[in-house]
Amino acid sequence: MAGFDAASSRQLPWWLLLGGGLLSALIAAAVRALTSSRSRAIHLAERMTNSLRRSEAESRRLALVASHTSNAVILASADGKIEWVNEGFTRTTGYTLAEVLGRKPGSFLQGPETDPTVVEAMRRAVRAGELFKGEIQNYGKSGQSYWLEIE
């Protein structure tokens, strides 16, 4: 069996040598592109991780403030379902977090004297991502009504 040497390369057709060169160039370009993409992906992941850490730190600070205020505080998901309430909420309404978790506040706090125009204005503001400020008559777990200033 004969080995491959420089002299025998002269016997290969020109198109085979050209094809091999092109294939080598394509492989090198693909390796460079993959390396570059990996580097960009790592950089993006680092930025996202740092952003998430900042958001988590801010959330912890806000939760600390909300948990220490005497005002009722509700944190709800984008679809309006309760995810967290503070002690002020429990003191005002009589409901614990376990009782209201996953529920919409209007489904249990509103009653016969709750003004539907205020409720609708509040819903419009929430849907639009705007602030709402107003007063509403709500009902606690005991059925007792109370007035609440919402902001």
C-alpha cells in the first residue's frame, strides 16, 4: 500500500483539490461562527442573570416595605389573581393569604353597596397599566362593610 506524498498530490484532479480547499474554508467559517455565537449567548445569559438578580433584590426590598406597612397590600398576577397579601390586608378584611391565594379580589370583597362604576374604573386602569386612586366600599370576611381608599 502506497502512502500519500507531495508527489502524488500532483496526480489528483484540480477540482478535487479546489473542493477540499473550499470544504476546509467552510468548516473553518462554521467553527468561527459557532464560537462567536456561543460567546454572544454567554454574554447575553450573564446580562440576563444580572438583571434578574437586580429585580429579585428590588422585589425583596418592596416585599419588606409592604409587609411592614399597616395598610392593606395585595400583590396580584397579570390576570388579577392574588399571589400575596400582607398582615394589613388580613387585619382589614379578615382573610388570610391561604384563603385568598389565586382568587380575584372582586370575587369576595365586593358586595351590595359596592359602587359598580368605581369597580369598572379600577378595572379599566388595571387593564391599561395605569394607576387608580379612589374610594370603594368593600366587605370583610365577617360581612361587615368598610370604606377603603385605593391607590
